[in-house]
Amino acid sequence: MNGLKTTLLLTALTLILVLAGDHLGGSNGALVAFVVAAATNFLSYFYSDKIALAVNGARPVTREELPRAYSVVERLTARAGMPMPKIYIIPTESPNAFATGRNPEHASVAVTQGILALLNDDELEGVLAHELGHVRNRDILTSSIAATLAGAITILARTAFWFGAFGNGGRRDREGGGLGALIMLILAPFAAMLIQLWVSRTREYEADATGAHLTGNPMALASALEKIAATSRRVPFFASPSSAHLFIVQPLLSGELMASLFSTHPPIQKRIERLIGRPSVYGELQ
């Protein structure tokens, strides 16, 4: 299923770019857009993980720098029969984490400084097991490509708007020109958001279940989710809209006010209830 989603996302990216190129420049524009789409698909497949890590300020760390996280991940990957992913840290006090990469052999797990300070060892194990659940379920490539596609749609909309606002003559003007570009500018962020919603919600439930099974301790993950959600309200992490769906708990969105009204994640209470049979561990989310 994740392979089908990945194929659909790459196909959608190609069609969107080619149609936009045709609208802006006719057959020559479509040809240029097709070349750009091919290059973007290549970058999405092989480098979307690096893009996601870079835009969130993650840096690689060694075992000596982060022994606590390394020991937990080594224990979990040995238990699951998985290769060891690369470990990254994000320099923020807001608690959060995400996994990315095109397959288990090329996976990376990023944690914030805040999550290491907030969680005890069992809770940290639950979070990292959740992220390894994404790796094991092979959905991180799909989500990473979705992040690239969402970003590409937003950039394309802004480019089309400026072409429509300041271009002169030609096919574009005959088909609505600046008005069409303005509509695209308004609707594109919602299209990007819907793509992320389609990819994200089910995968979070699946990763929660996989992580809880891997540790045998669903209460630890439920406790971690509640702590992260509660603390994130006081110490928010502002993420790019194109990568917000990667995180274990949705961060606040920067630059897209309306997008923040729509969550790419299921409600924390429902995730906790699926894990332990009630919607809260400590009553903080009631």
C-alpha cells in the first residue's frame, strides 16, 4: 500500500508540474516542466530525507554525544532485526521527534533536545520505537515524498502568481491570466495540506501500534504522547508546513496560518485511547 502511495505521489508531482508548465509556456513550458519533474522525482526519492532534516535544523550526532538515544535505538533495532539508523538532534527545547529515509537501510531518526530532557527512559524508548515503527512499516519514503510534493506545490503556486501578475500576453492571458494564478495561489496550500492528511493520519496509528508491540509497553508511549502534547503548548516548535506531518506530535506551522487549523495527525486523545483504553494518562488532555 505504501508503495502504491509513493507511485501516486510521484505521478501527481509530474502531472502538476507538466500542466503548470503548459499553462505558463505552452508545449515548450510543458517540456521544461517534464524535465524539472523528472529531476524533482529523482531528488524526492534519493534526497527527500536530507531535505526534511535540513529544513528542521537537524544535525547528525555520534554515540559519544548522545549515548542515551543510541543505546535505546540499538536495543530496539536488535530486537526488531533492523539496521541501525542515523541519529540526528534538533536544537530546540520543544519536545518532538521524526523518522525519515527511503528504506530501513537509509533511515534517520531525529530527536529534539527538549524531548530528551522531558521523557524518562521508558517513555523515550516508546517514542523511538514509534519512529522505528515508521521505518519498519516502510512509510517514511511516502511521507518524505509527500513533504517534497507539498513544498513543490506551494512554490509552484507562488511562481505562477508572479507570472500572472507581471507577465504580458500569450496563452496565459487568454485563459484567465492573473486571476487563475491568484486562485492557484490560494488553493495550492490546501491541496498540499490534503496530500499530507491523506498520507499521515493512518500511518500514525500504525506506528503507535508497531512501537507499542516492539517495546511491550504501550503505557510508556501513551505517557510520552501526553507529555509531549502538553509541553508543546507551552514550548512550541514552529515547523515548515511541508514537513509537519513527519513529527510524532504535530508542531505549530510557520508561514501558513490557515493550514494550522487542519491537523495532519489524529487527536492525541484518540491515539492514547487506542494504546491504553482511555483518552489520557494523567488527565492533562481532558
